[in-house]
Amino acid sequence: MDYGKYKFMEAKREHAARAKQKNIVVKEVKFRPRTDDHDFDFKVKHILRFLEEGDKVKVVVMFRGREVVHRDIGYRIIEDVLGRIGEKCIVEKPAGIDGRDMHAIIIPRPVEQVKKVKPTKPPTPEADGTQPAAEGAKVAGSI
């Protein structure tokens, strides 16, 4: 075999393998302990959009100063986020503290393949046991 042809085929095989790979993208959405309700709803909508696109989402609660003492607020925020989008995601890594930040990682729930249902034919008169009216025959009640 020609070495040049061998190198070409190897490059082609590697290119095909790279084309089939899926890049995993992690989107990050940051919250604070004092995030307002409207901002919270807005960020939850972004999380839903990211999950629909098939990306992982890292939910981060950032603490500043003495806020880090109130970790329960951070857990409540993450639990509220998961409560609002629970049916559309799977928790890959539950809430945990890392320095001054608390974060959880969620992934989209796999899409179930829906079986296609074939449309059924309407029942024919022969199946009912009745005979269809002959063409040109008068039916009772017609003019």
C-alpha cells in the first residue's frame, strides 16, 4: 500500500471521528442571596433555555462578606431553582460549597422517543355488516 494513501485514509478517519463528537458546554448562571424575584424568574427562564439547547448548567450562589455565614439561604435558592425546573433536568452534582460560592450542576433530561401511531382507516360499511346504497337509488328522505 502507498504510504501517502495510508496517511490520507488515516486523516479522513480521524476527521470523521471528530465530526461525530459532541462538545459539552457548561453554562453558568449566578445568583446572590438577595436576588430579587423578577431577576430570579428571568434567570430561571435562561436556565430552561440552556437545558432545551442541550447544555449543562452550573447554578452558582455567590456570597460576599458576612453573607457566607448564611449558607441556608444559598441552599434555599438552589432548591427553589431545582423546584421550578425539576421535571426538565437531572441533578448531576448537588449543592455544595466551594470557597465563597455554592454551586450545583444540572443536565438536561434525555428526550424520550415518541412512537409514531399509524392513522387507522375509518370503518367500511362491509365491516359493519351493512350494505352501501346503490348509486342512483333513492334514499328515504331525499328529494
